[in-house]
Amino acid sequence: MSNAVFCINEGTFAQVNEFLADPKNEAIAGLKRVVGKFGSVSEINERAREAGRVESLVKRLERVGSPFVKDVEWLASARDDGKFISLSDYRAKVNPERPVWDYDHSNAPTLEISALQYFPWLVAQARQCIEKGEVLPGRFIRVRKMREQEADGGDLPAVHAALKILGATCVETLDTKGTDGSNIHLNGPETITGYFGGIGQPNSHPLRWVEEALYYYTNYGVDEILNINPGTVFLGYLLYRLGVDIRFKISVFMGNDNPYAVLWTLLAARLFAREDGSTPLAGFNLSNSIDDCHIAKAAEIRRSLGLEDHVRIEHHITETWKSIVRQPYNRRDGLLELVKTVPNISAKHEGGNPEDEKGLAHPSDILDYFRDKKEIEASGEMDLLQQNYLLKHKAVNDTAAALAREGLSFVAAGAHRL
């Protein structure tokens, strides 16, 4: 049987293009109406660039009398004064037997942590890095409610200003999703079967998701967001194709657990890429159940479609102790082998090392992400949640050390000079 039978004929392409270009196409018209509320594409991007500058974010903090201004300034001075350990010094510390120049940088994975819920946690993490000679991850994921952090003394602009100062990327999770009450199958963990179809973006929510994305993009420069639904993934491709410079990462909640699911998603990324080949799909978080062999096969599909440099495969090394996987869960050993042949991977740490979490009175729990700050403070558990976060940071550094001992490089925050 010839493989040509699987090829898409030109007539089908023409039919699809005719549908997409049809001015009566209500699906496309709905997206354009939402974008039009914010101005032209060039105006939207310019507003976002200005709003996202560190100086603009700090001025916003000053206008609201934020208590975080001094901490943002301290982070900038710590970076400028070289307080964070250099990567060469870090390597010499954890692997003194290997010359600092003898490291493989070709497939360096990005150190990633999730979820950075509160700005003070970042400050505590940075102070610990300076005191103990540890490294900050190069990528941070946030799952805190957007409206809550926006109203919380400038938490939102403080985090984004700080991470730009430190040289790290950040992903936000928008409020427009099934957990906001729109998915009638969800009512907390007691109706977990509602997740079988994903968290959900039912009915008109995809367009509301675009509108929320554009709000935070133009007001705070938030240019990378989490994506949990096929509809919003598709709209993310179209928004980028229009020229709006918002990128996204696909969540583990999408459940992509095999190379065929990866192929389906990456085909759309390739078809709707811009003329320069770029795509808004910055990261692709595969399911925890996919094994290392099939991650490598998915990576080969990514390479064949010309997306290896554009789409990062984000791989969970650790997970929260409760509410998401069977424990113990630790994929560090597999990562050390994967990065020898597979480039552009994130080593994501969603939990502490299993041996560090097991005996805790309050181990990390994915459901803590959905709690209101007021409720956490009333329960007296904020310090415990910060402890959970710092144990994730410890897991990040254990991964960094394991890579260094193997003579392998990694991507940390830019504040760590070479």
C-alpha cells in the first residue's frame, strides 16, 4: 500500500481555504469581532509592548502603592551586582572533577517550575538561591486566578517585572475555563469525572478566552498563556496568524499521551504557522503517562514538521504529591537519557521529590491551585504552601545537579551568568 493514500489532495486544501476566507464564516467573524474591540493588530501589539516593559510594570506598582516595589528593585540590584551564582561556579560546585568547559550544551533542557502562585514566594526563592548557591529555573508557570492576583497589591505586574529582570519566561492561566462554573459537569473533586473531557471551554467560552487574553496582553504585556481546550488552541493559532504576538503552551490537562495526538496538534501548528515558520505553540505539555520512548518518537514528528526550534516539549519530572498521579513519581533518570538525543525539552517540576514530600503534614496538592488566597490565609496554611513551593525548587536544583554530574547543560534564569 502506497503512503500517498494518506496525502491531502489539493482540492481539499482549496475547499478549506475557501471556508476560512469566506466573509460569511461566522466562526472566523466572531474572532475578528473580539480582536476589533482592542484596535488594529499593530495597535494591540504596541500597547502590549509598552505595558510589558519593566519600567511600565514598576510604574503601575508605584501608582497602586504596592508593597512589592522594594522587592522588585532588590531583585534588579541583586542581578546587577552578580549575587546569583554563575553557571560555571555552579557546575564547579556540584561536579568539581569535570572541567567547566567540558559540558554538552547541544540539547540543554529548560528548568521549569509550577506553580508560582504568589510574588513573595519568588522573593523567598531568589534569596535562597543567593544564600545557598542554587539556580533559579528559566521558566515559571502560574495557575493563580487572574482577577485575584491583579487585585492583590500588584502581584501580577510584580511577578512579570521580576521574571523579566531575572531573565525567565512565564506562563499565565486565564480565568476563562470550565472551573469557572461554565462546565456543568464540574463541581470540585467530587465530580472529577467531568474532567474526562478536559477542564472544558464550553459554548462561547473560546471567544471569551480570546478577549481575556487580549485584556491581559494589552494591559500587562502577558504574552504567553496556558491552553487547555482544542477550540482555544485553534483560536490561538488564528490569533497569531492575524499578527497578534500572543503565544501559548498546551496543558497536561489536554491529555496528549501518544505520538498520534502530538502529530494531530503539530499538523495544525504547521498549517497555521506564519510565513516565517513561527507558531504560537511555545510549549507542549504531554501527559504524565507517556513513556520516554514515545516522547522521543513525538520529538521525531516535531523535527520532521520543522517545529523543533519552535515548540518545546514540556515534560513533568515531578508532580504534586496529591490529586494528579500515583506516587512515587519521578522522571529525572529518564530525562538524563532523553536530553542526549532530544533537543528543546522542559524539565518541569510540579512537586517536590517524593522522598521529601512523603512525610509532610501538608504535601503538595494540585487542588491548592484553585483555592482563594483569603481562604488559604484563614486556614493558616500559607506558610505550608510556600514550603511546598520551595521543595519544588529543591527538586529543580536536584535535576540541575544531576544534569551537571552527567556533563549536560541546562537553561536556568538569565540572572545566572556564564
